[in-house]
Amino acid sequence: MYKENSCEMRGCMKKKTPVILDVDTGVDDAIAIAFACYLKNLDVRLIATGGGNTGVDNVTNNTLNILQFIKRE
């Protein structure tokens, strides 16, 4: 049974928040990408890659590898 003011009663778990991720995919961003894609209340619309931890080509490859690994390519 749901409490009167519970999240389930209000339907807030059904709403998805659209997000754009801006990453320079190293270990920390790889975890953030996987976590954001896993959460049911987030709608990952775009992942932008840029150089930072390494060059932009390597960052983009890292990001694509993470998406492939979590089956979200």
C-alpha cells in the first residue's frame, strides 16, 4: 500500500529527466556514463566528448567502448 504523499502515488518515478553528458572519458566518467544509462529516471539524450584526460580521439573511443560494454551503443 502506498502512503498518501509517496513518490509512487505521485508518479514521479515514471518521469525521466533528459540529460546531456559532457565527458573526457577516463575511469570516473566511464562509471558516470554507465550509472546514468542504468538509472531509470534519466534519459541520456547526448554524450559529448572532449579532450581532457587524453586526446579527443581516445576519449571518443573510450566512450564508445563503454556504451558497447553496457549494451547501449
